[in-house]
Amino acid sequence: MNLTVLWIMWATYAAATIFYWRDFFGAERKANKLKIYLFSTAVAMHLAFFIFFINQAERLYLSNLSEAINSFVLFTALTYWLLEKRLQEPSMGTFILPILLILLAVSNYLFAPSPQIAPVLLDYKFEIHVLCMLLAYGAFTLSFIASLLQYLLARELKKLTMGVFYKRLPSLDFFERISNAAVDAGLLFAILGFVLGLYGANIVWDNLMLSDPKFSAVLIIIATYGFHFISRKLLGWQGDRAAIISIIGFVWILFSFLVISLIFTTQHHFR
């Protein structure tokens, strides 16, 4: 796969990010459709790249950390693109696109062809496991952005400063509903992905999966967002408390996805 194509894709996301930021932080909020066209083009290019790779390699783009991050960016961008289309509210894009841009740059930097593919990567159950985990991480990313904006907006309202977030963002309830729905969906995908991963690990690694730091990291992710779900349903936690749990959970996801996957784990390397 040509690395130049990946950087062209990154540049398109970068152009969209610039216009999202310009329209949000400018002297007055604009409804410039150019950012939407650029973002739509980036997502379309990314999806076409993903489909082309599947057609050529006859597997999903998931064989190493670089490919997994790239696919995560695609699923998260596509999910957000659909959400923005439905809600007609682009404010979250101002903050989610920079995260995707950084992750895509990391993916491109770590890019390395994988001519020898481990047999487990061709097992559809493994592919479903990874897809579920990436969809979960994507949902948790949306929850993080919604929770962060909810928290920042709440701070301005409490201080009566009426700053840029008060002027440019919709209501607190808007972000809280998105965050909670994203956590619920992400938790479902995470549990399903974890169960499938545990089943596959018992076959491939003879229970050695339990010694892999990635295993513990995913358990912490599920526990964190499980607490988010239970605290809302049983304890009535809302607002700042629920938002902080979501933010903490996302910070751990980044650490797990990048640092643990790259440095500590060995059993999740498939080349």
C-alpha cells in the first residue's frame, strides 16, 4: 500500500480540521459548508481505501498497530459524520477531528507493510473481535468529546462568563444525551469484543492471554464505563460526575491503545 495515499488522506482531514476550527473560534460562528465537504471527502477517501485494501488483500486492515489505528480513525470519523448529518450540529467536529488527525499521523508514522500475516488474522471471529473493540473505542471517543464540551460549558455557566463555549455550543442536555448513548453503545461492543477475544485467545494462546497487559487494560476500560452506566442508572449520577468518568475512561483508552499496545504487550503482535 502506497504511503503517499495515506498522507494525502491525512492532508484532507487536516484541511477539514482547519475550517472547523476557523468557523468555531472565529469572530462569529459560521455555517460554512466547505468544512463539511472537506470532511465528507476525507471520509469517502478513507472508506474507499479500506474497501480497496480488503478487495486486494482479502483481509481487514488490522494486522498491526498502524493498521488498527487507521481503521479506528475511519470508524470513528464515519460514525461522527453520520451523527453530524443527523443532528446538523458541527461543534463536536471542532474537537474530535484534531484527535483523529493526530492518531492518523501516528498510524502513518508507524506504517510498515506486513507481507507475512498470522493465520489468526484471517479468522472471521478474530476480525469481528477487533471490529467490535474499534467500534467501542469510537463510541467512547464520541462520549469523551461530548463530555468534555459539556464540562467546559458547565464551567462557563457556573462562572457566568458567557464565553466562546456558551456562545457556540448547544445545551448541556444535548451533550449529556450524546455522551450517555455513546457509552451505552460502546459498552455493548466492548463486552462483545472482549468475549470474542477471550474465546479466540484460549484457542490460539492456550490461556496465556491472561498474562497480556492488554487483557487487563481492556478489563479496566469495561469496568470504567460499566461504572459510568451503573452510576447513572442506579445512583442517578449525571452532569459533571458522569462527564469526568467518561473523560478518565478515554485517557486510559489512549494509553492502552498506544502505549500498552506499542511497548508492553507481545501477544497482540501478529507478525
